[in-house]
Amino acid sequence: MQAAPAPATASDTETGQPEGEVALGVAPSGRCVIAGVAAATRLLCPQVMFGFAVGLLTEYATGVDFIEQFGQIVTYLGIADLE
């Protein structure tokens, strides 16, 4: 014989979150969760690491730091005259 499911709590009905998930807090597994953060981290982390590596290699190859590189890009694109 199966036990009856627990009734929805006020937080489940107010937030619209499925049972067992929370928008901000601690999941039943004990991990701290914020809705969608784990998926976004898995998606963006490799891209950020690649961008950081390219920035370091560019700085090493040109001798120009990131701030100066950014200023050059803005000037070359005609957004602002930073030189």
C-alpha cells in the first residue's frame, strides 16, 4: 500500500515551483540551489575560461593589458575616442 502524497505547502502554491524544488534555499539533497544557476554555470563556465585564456594570450602576445585592449576596440569601432 502506498502512502498518500503530501499536500502542497503554501510555498509550493505561491512560487509555482514543482514539489521538491525551491527557488532559493536548500534542496532535499542538501545542496544549496538557486533556480537555474547550475544549468547556467555548466553552460557559461567553459566559455568564460576560454575568454580568459584568449585574453591572457593576447596580453602576452601584444604587451597590451586588458584595459588598453578594450580602449583600442572601442576607439577602432568608433564608439568613443579614448586615445
